[in-house]
Amino acid sequence: EAGVAQSPRYKIIEKRQSVAFWCNPISGHATLYWYQQILGQGPKLLIQFQNNGVVDDSQLPKDRFSAERLKGVDSTLKIQPAKLEDSAVYLCASSPLLGSPLHFGNGTRLTVT
Amino acid sequence: QKEVEQNSGPLSVPEGAIASLNCTYSDRGSQSFFWYRQYSGKSPELIMSIYSNGDKEDGRFTAQLNKASQYVSLLIRDSQPSDSATYLCAVNNGNQGGKLIFGQGTELSVKP
């Protein structure tokens, strides 16, 4: 089966600019997650979708971050405006059921200068 | 208190030795427990999952779960240099809609 697809792989922007990341989960996976991983730390959950509904977004900085999952398949994560501390790898993951193991994409490495 | 906490690294073991990685969690309602391996610059990959108390073995890997002590561990027998990576403990609380919380990771270095 095809894995979780993410794009772009790398992105460099200046602070206060905006950026968007895209994720296509494994076909048939109902649950989709966005994680932020800062260098040297474990992944931090930003938002979790079940189909096209939000299950958890308690750690999403909603003043600058937004995410959507159109038609319960693809998802986009947007940052506007970006801050220096947003420099991290943004990981998308999907799973077939709530509570089952996650399958991760290759991630997008964001550098904010 | 962190929701999921791992022993601080880096952990260095000689080739062929047993590597022991530990993890504690704070939510007693947690139901699913996972170990992921993450090579530098790569995404996490699942190596073990465990759902009930006791040991679960898969090849050179053994996961151990003790829900009463809120403790989960991973043993790697006959450690190889290719096992050198960061190991992430992840815990799921089914009452929170499948939210998966990761620890900070333990870096393992296996010396030839």
C-alpha cells in the first residue's frame, strides 16, 4: 500500500510569512494527525481528525495555525504568520482506527529565518 | 508532571549487549502503548505495540507493560550498531479519542 504522502519536504521562509503543508493519508485511514517535532524533542500533537471532524486541537496555536481535512481525505496545515519558534519538522500520520498504530509520512522540515 | 516521560539519554551500550529503555506515563486510563524508532532525519517507525500487562516479544525486541506502576519498557537483545537511533515511547488514552502522546525520546548508541 502507498504510504502517507507529504509535501513539500523542505521549506524556508522569513518570519511573518505564511506557509502551508499538505498531507495525503493512506487510503481508507479515517484518522489523521499533525505533529510538530522540534529538534531533540518528541513529536507534539497539534491536531487530530476523525474523517473530516476535529477530535483534538487543544495544542494547536489557533491564533496562527489552522488545519482542515477536506472530504475526510487530504489535509492542509497552515501557519500565518510564522515565528522563529515554528522551525520544526511537521509530521503527518494516519491510522485506520482510533487507538491503532500510526503510520507517518516523511515530514516537512520548516526553517523560519 | 509530563504525560509521558522517558529516561534521559543518550544511552550507550556495546554491540551484543542488552539495551533497556524505560517510559512512565501519568494517565491511568491509558490503554495502548507503542515504541517507535526514529533514525536521524527520518520519521518515526513503529517497532512494538503492547496492550496488556506482561511481556511481548518480537525477535530481538521485548516490550514490558505494568499498568499498576504506569510503566512500559523496551528491551533490545544482542544490540547492533544499526539499532542506534532515538526510541520514542507513545501512549494512547482511548477515552481521549485515540490521542497519542509521545515522550521526549531516548537516544541509543550501540558501539561496535
